Amino acid sequence: MSKEEKLMSKKKPAYPIRERLDKYLEKYNRKIEIPIFYEDLLRFSGSIAVEDKDGEDTLWVRVYYPDHERNEIDLSLKKVYSILHSDGSDRILEYLNVDAVDYCTFGNSKPFRIKVRNILNDNYTYFYVKKTDASRVYGLELEHLLSPYHLNFLVYKNTLIEEHIPGIPGDVFIKDALPNLLASEKAQLAKEFVKFNERCMIRLLGDMRSYNYVIIPVHDFDHLVYRIRAIDFDQQCFEGNFKVYLPQFFKENYQMVAMVSQKLLEHSVNQYKIEERSIVAKRIISSGTRIKRLVSCAKTDAISLPENVERLKKELHEYTSDVAFKKSETMGQILSTALDFVRRNYEDVSTKQIIEKKF
């Protein structure tokens, strides 16, 4: 871990969905008409702070709507739930209740979090309503295609609907659970963090500070294993500083990095990096034309600032010695080169050479 430095820009702009990406979303059933827009939810008339179980401010507020609008908003949100999680019909609406609409003023996306409960059994789930941002959409789709996890989301005009990703927020886990893990559990989580770090780097997903991912405990026979899953995709292919795409460089992840150093030998770290690159390469190959279409959209899209593109391509060229990075003119082209680099190494290069080539 290097000494602390300023890694990121202060503010990332939202980028519109352009025609090529819009057609891609329609082709793969991501673009579906919904009955409510992000701006509709901004018409709340009041709010109260939402606190956690310890009475601490969560940076979310619970919002309320005028009586003459509440019924219509509730019905529209239940319909969105049906479209996202079911067949989109009205059959299940009578069994649903919107228990809460929360609004977050922290971060770029300023999302609404909708809590929907099944009144027959009191099971509940969440989904999020956000402003559409092309870079975030690329991040969601890349997560769906290249990570171990599938993602359910919808886009319609200026509104993005995302399913909730369950898990323990990374910052909460590091504070409350990490100190109490068994030695074997720490070693397994260290391995997972190495793989997560590698996966973010390969597909250029930035800003994976501890509160932007969740840790998921999974029972496996007689023991627990831990998975790490990104939950925030605002910083897909935006920043120019290469370190932003490596979770190991954020001070919020210091304890995770220290655990890797304590529990894993350098040889093991390299082994897990190779394993993750190979898995991602297999996903690139197996996704066929879909990943090619997505990257083709990104190549001609504007999802970052020119100065960020210039900096990142130079840093990646220095890191990999691949001249193709220097020739890139957009973030999409840099992404394409990165994915192609990993795929080529998987297909053509020995394990020893992959380690030497670093990326």
C-alpha cells in the first residue's frame, strides 16, 4: 500500500445514452417502458433522517409525498417491481406494499431506494431508481457479463432501475466482523480480495472503496466462505489515474490489504491473479457477440474527459508495454485493448509470461 494520495476527481458528470448503446439495450431487453421516472420521485413534500440500529445517520432520508400523489406513486413503483422481478403483469400488485421510499444525498447518483413487501408473508426486497448515466450502464452490463454474478437492471429514457445486491457493506464488515474471523476464514477472504482487485482492474471499474462493495458470507458444508461483490458502478472507465481501478490503493481498504500480506505468500497472490484473469478471459470468449457489441458501443461513446483518456492510456502503456494502449483515443478503446490483452494472454501466452506482463 503506497502512502495516501488524492486518487479521484471531485465530480464525475453524467453521460447520456447515445443511439448505439440505446439499440444495444433494446436488443438485450434492458430497455423497457416503465410507468414512473426519476424526476417523479423528486416531488416529495417532506423527509426524515434514516438511522442505523446504533442511532447513527445513514445519509439516507425517508421521503413522503402529498396524499393526492402517494397512491399513484405507490402503484407505479409496484408495477416497476413486477417488470423487474416478474412478468410485468398486474396479477401480483394486490399482494405488494411499498413500505418506504428513501433518498440518498451522498455521491453522484443520488438514488432512491424502494422497499417493497409481500403482504402475504412479510418478505421484502429493495430496488433502486437512479438517473441514467451511460458509464454506469456500461459498468452494470460489464459486471453482468464478466463477473461471477448476473445483474438485473432496466433503462428507460432518463431513468435507471437497478435490483438490490444483498450483502454486508464492506466498511461495516471490516469494522465489525473482520477482527473476529478465524485464521482460515481470513485466508479465504484474502484470496477473494486479490481476485476482486484483479477483476476490477481488468474491466476498469473504479472507486471500489469499502462502502462500494459488499461481502457475502456463504455456507459451504461445515464452514463459511466469503464473496466480494461490487454494488456501485458510477466509476466505470472514467478516471485517468490507473490506481483508481485497483481497490488495494484506497485507504478504506487498508485492513483488507494488510490481511492479504499477512495470510498469503507472493506466489499464492500471483496464482490467484492468474486464476482470475483466466476466468475473465473465458467469460470474454463465451459471451461471444454480446461483449463485442457492448465494447463496440463504448469505443465511439463519450464516457470520460479527454485528459483522463490521455493519462490512463499512458499509464497502462507503461504498465503493460502494449503499444495498443497508446493508440487509444477513447475510454472505450482503452477498455477494448485491456480485455483483448487479457484474452490474448489466456490463449497464447504461458503462465510465466503472464506474470511477467503484470496486467
